[in-house]
Amino acid sequence: MNFKQLEAFLWVAELQSFTKAARQLYISQPAISFQIKALEEDLQAPLFQRGDKRIMLTEAGRVLYPEAKKMLRHYQKIKEGLEDLKGLKTGHLLIGASTIPGEYILPLLIGGFKKKYPGIEITLKVAGSDRVARWIRQREIDLGITGVPFNNEGIECVRWLEDQLVLITPPSHCWANLAGGPDVADLKNETMVLREQGSGTRRTLEKRLEEINIALDTIPCSMELGSTRAVITAVEAGLGVSIVSRYAVREALELGNVVEVPLDGLDLSRALYRLRHSQSPEGFAVKAFAGFINNIDNCERFLRK
């Protein structure tokens, strides 16, 4: 039994004529007779009584008629819903992101995306990079953005957006008024405020220092904090210096609450990465959002605000 057979059955039942039903469906009378015969064979019951002047439903046909109408209405709703999904009039997208993209970048891009596709609901979950990767592996989210790459089995990882880490100090710090910048070795004579173990920013900093044979644990640390916002606030309060994403510290720099200081001898550039499960089908909303954030013009337009 298929929906074409049910549709043919309903038209014959309502018009009481194979010929009229065939005209309504723009098919030949033999074709509609074939559909009805196939349906009767599948159900193992005759559906019509053929009289001299009209066609009437049998007892089995009368049982099928209201149920067939319900089934076709439900099928039509499914088709309409799928058309809305394809047209991005509706849908739901679940995104996971580490702190920097989750708190400072994605909200701006999601705002721009929602203006274009207001019917798509978006949920954004923010956690450490490792947890975001775990959400992807367990298929709890559709898309992930992290500050470190993951090449684990089941994860498709694509380089997405370039970021820059910067050294910040309180305005009263002696480095804030230097004509140049300190050397990276001078960090050993300072107290730093750091993100917690496992954060993308912390792991990038550790890796860059290791490349020039400096261990992060040789630099004095006043505290480790669970968010970049807390780190910036601690620097504003004079509790030390730190290295954070320029995306995160932009507002504090504009307000003059902290000062960006050039740091010689250390490459602080990094990339952010887009993750998805390699075996999960890419839905319409996921594909549209990935295309939106991969558009450099969109990123520059909304991240300048």
C-alpha cells in the first residue's frame, strides 16, 4: 500500500467514478484501475461494488475511507513540514562552543543568522573545548566550535576563524608605558592570571611557550579562573597580567580598563575550529548556518560591532 493508491481510492470513492477520478489525477482510467486493484490485493479485500450506474464502497471500503483521509492529511502535513525545513522557514540547531567563540563571537553571528532565517531556533551551549568535542562524539549537538583542533575518530574538524591572543596589563603596570614591549622571558618575573587547565586559550599558550622551551609552570601565577571574563576582571583589579583573546578583551581595551602590550619572541596567533560528527547527516539548518559563518564577509560585518 502506498499513498498514490490511497489517493486514487479516495477520488474514486468521492466521485463514484473511475473515469472522473482519472481525470482529476491526470492519469488514464486503466492506470487508476491498476492502483485500486493493487490496493485491494494488498489488503486482500474488495473495496468497491460496481453497479450499473455507479460505484459504491464495500464494507471494507467504508472502513478504509476515513482512515485513508487521516493518513493522507498526515502525509501532507509531513510534506509541508519538510518543505518548510528545506526552505529554512523552520528548524532547530544545537551548537556547542568553547568560551571565546561561545561568549564573544557566536552570539553576534547567530544574531545575524536569525535576521536572515527567523524561523530557525538556535540553542548555544558553552563549555570547555574537551566537553564540546565529547558532545560532538555523543551526538548531543549538531555543530561545535573550539579553540583547539580534534582529530578523534568520529569528529570532522575544519579550521574556521583566525584569532589572536594578546598580553594585557592594568593601566598602572610598568609595561603599559614602555615604548616597545617586554621579551617573553620577562614573563618569568611577573605574576600571571590564567585560565583553568584544559581551556583552549591555556592549551594554546602552553604550546607556544613549549615551542621556545619555556614551561608555563615556571611563570608565577596568582590564580586560575574558569572564564576569560573573570581573567580580564582580575587584570583590571591589578592581580596580575594575562594573555587572552583579542575578541574577548576588545571592550575592556576600548574602555581603557586594561592595556594591550606587544610581546616580543612569542607567536600568539591561533585558529578556531568547527567540529561536527563525521557520521551524522548534515541537516538543512546545520548546512545553512555553517555556510553563513564560513562567509568571511558575514564574519567581518557582524564581528566589527
